[in-house]
Amino acid sequence: MERPPSPGGEGGRSIRLCRGGASGAGRQPSSTPSDSATERRPCPGGRRLCGVRLPYILTNITTVHPAPGRGERAMKPPIVILGDGAPWLRLGRIHLTAGQCGLITGPTGTGKTSVLRALAGLPGHDGRVMAVDGGIAVPLGTARPAVFVPQLPDSPLRSGRVDTVMAAAAGDGPALIADLLREVGLETAAGRMVESLSMGERHRLAIAAALAADPAVLLLDEPFALLDGDGVQRLRSIIRRRLAKGRILLVSEHRPERMAGLPAVHLRMPAPDGHAASPFPNGGIANEDGPRPETGPAPPVLLAEGLRLPRGDGTPLFDRLAMTLPAGRRFHLSGVNGAGKSRLLRCLIGAEPVEDGTITVTDLRNPSPRDLPGRVGFLPQEPPRHFFAETVRTEIGFALTRAGLRPPDRADRVDRVIAQFGLTALADRPPPSLSVGERQLVALAGLVAGRPRLFLLDEPLSGLDAPRAAHALAVLAAAARRDGAAVLLASHDALPVSGWADRSLRLENGRLHAVA
């Protein structure tokens, strides 16, 4: 990966982000940060941009977590984050000048999102975050120079017309709105309702709204995760143009290869202290090595025939679509943003009525969602918004209750699936305190614990690093073999484990096509 020269004049280099006690990022102070609102600090010359004089210097970014026997630990200003949302982190020094990009990578749950949210001055972090402005460190939340685009679109991007949402971000300039929508590939969506957009399309809209502010600093959290190939290329072009204009970007990403060829300083987040290199015990998961035994035709768990579903403008999204999912088989469903993958899954569980056609699930004809608990494990694209329990362990237990299951081995089953998904260290944590990827694993664990006959999974690997994604696929494969369950996994890109699916399908122009 090409990297710009470091602030100190060295060639491009990789900066490792250290946790407590690690060397290299600075000395551990003997006292907590002062409460002074400002601190004098040299800032080289540079033009003022959106209220911030560049270069933009981030130093000793810290989150503080009161750990048993260790007490609170923090780094001194100018930039400090105080809060108990995550184990304390120390980013020794990030120095990003105009036109530079920082790429934050690291395992799931290491605090990448927490750092970006804190830098954006968003709720959830006590204390203060400082940015250098004209030689004086000022609270970052006061100047608001940074705009944050989260992994999942926020509430303001859930309703209303697309052009209305953009007008709120960009003002009343129709030409600017049209240019921004064209830049992210939504030029034909201006008159559509946000509710009709796919998650990938909503993410494109969130990026367009962020660009409308022309921020000095743009913070992107897993920005490629919801985008198809076209969206990935468009975002890469956007990043390149922003850097050429002298803006600063800080990007978190599980798959750094998506940033290949873009100039970026690589910042690596280490695994939490005390965590093994691999968080996954075997957990009773059988190896996937070797060919699966050939068997005779399996009975269908799901049969869909002649499905027709219109778009908002009356044109068909599906037209006489048919699908058969035999027991014990695994299917991968792919398609571009807006192809209709999520709507198809909702139709299959009866959450969205079709205009024509029949759906049979485990001998139930045209079922409604209330008919399917215990039979179908459905994972929507936004499971982190659907948690209610106080701990991970309780949440997975509630998943069994919601499915109408009260197995005699309930506690053992919950503990077993927690171990299978590598969640033992998080079992007593509240789900809202987890990262998006960790919450995704909790949702998957709840489904696997219920042992349904059919899994319908919408982007289940979103937010997961490569080892966790591969392990989650192994758990699902083992569950399908054990119980004879069918699995339909929808995603916009290729799976990280080749050969995982027995059959690959692509949804395009309202029809399913076999993928060789």
C-alpha cells in the first residue's frame, strides 16, 4: 500500500496503536488529565479550513475504563477521551495533515468505532476531545470540524424523500444535490422514499449527506461493508478526490485491501489485553475439511413459486420468481445494492406480502411471521437494534423464549453456543456496549441456539473481521449438518470461505440466476 511521508520526515510507515502498558506510544502519566479547556501547543502554518487550521494533530487519544485492580488510567491532553464504553485504549500519536488519510484496522471489538465516535464528539464518551486550531487545543465537539458516517445509517436516514434528506444536508441547491447523488450512484433515486432504499443504498445516501457539509475531517466507519462492487469503486474515487482537495479522512476497515492503492497511514488496533490470538475454542464444531458426502434428494424446507412483488413505481421487483431450498443445503444469494435481496427474505417469512405466488415453509403455506418461531431463524440486516436483555447470556436465552422453546438443557445450550461463537469473555456484558460485529455474533448465536429448520440470514457477516466471519460460517455449516437445516445467506459480495455454499444464486433484474 502506498503511504505518504510521515510527519517526522520518514517514509510511509505503519503505526501500531498500543494498549495499556505497551511501549512506544508515550509514557503513562502519573495523574489524570487537567480540566483546562485549552492547552498551548505548536501548530505549523497552514490554511484554515472549516474552522480548523491544518495540519490537524491528534495526540494521545485515550479511552478510560475502570478495571478491577488497575484503576482508571489516562493519557494527558491535548486529546483525551474519558468513558467506560470500552477498555481503555492509547493511540500514541496520529499526525494527519491536509490531504492525508488514516486507515484504522484491527480485530472485531478493539475500539475502532469508539475512537471515531469520540473524535466526532458524539454522545457516549465522557470528558473531552481536543483538536489543534491555530496553535491552541480546543474541544473538538465545539468546532465540529469532523463529520462521522457510521456503519449503519442513522435514524434521520430512515424516512422521507431522498431529495428532502439531501436538502436538509446541502441546503436548497438542487444542482449540488444532483451532483452529490450522482457521485454516490443515486442519481435516479431523488424522488424515492428512503424507506424503499436498500441498506446499501441508504449507506450511499449517508455518504452523500456527509459530503454536502464539505468537512475538514471525514470519519468513515467500515464504509465499504454495505457496498457492492460499484459502490466500492465510487467510494474509492470519492476518497481520492477528497484527499486531492486537501481534506483529511480517517477510515476504519476490516478489509484493508479495499483501500489498496490509496495513500493512507496504516494504524493497527491490537487485540484486547488478555485475549488469545484466536478467540474461538473448538466448541464442538466439526472440521469442514474434505468433501461432504453425497446423499439422495432432500425434502424441501422452503418452496417459493411464481413470486411477484412490485416496486414503489409499480414495476416488478420480482416477476414469477421461484426458489427451492432442500433440507441440509447451504445457499449463497448475491446481488448489487437495491437488487431486492432483503425484500426477498422478508417475503419468504411473510413480513412483506407478495402480489402473487405461493410460499411454503416446513409444510406451512403462505405463513406469517408469527407462525415461524422455532421453525425459521431470521436475521435482519440490522440486528443490533433489536436487543433488549441486560447481558449477552440473557439475550441468547431470550432468543430461545421468543422462539417458543424451553428445552431442558437450556442453560447448557446457551453456554455451548456462547463458546462456539467465541463470546465467553462477553457473556456478562450488556449488548449495547458491544461493537457492531460482536452484536452480530450475539444475534447469530441466538438463532443457532434455537436449532431452526431454516436459516434466512441478511448480510450476517457485516462488521466481522476475516477470522470471525470464517468461524461464523463454520458454526452455521455444523448446525445445518447436525439438524438438517437449510441456510440461505444473502450478501452483496463473495463469501470469505470458498466452497462454503452448496449452491450460489444471484438476484438480478427480478430473477434468480445460478452462479458457477
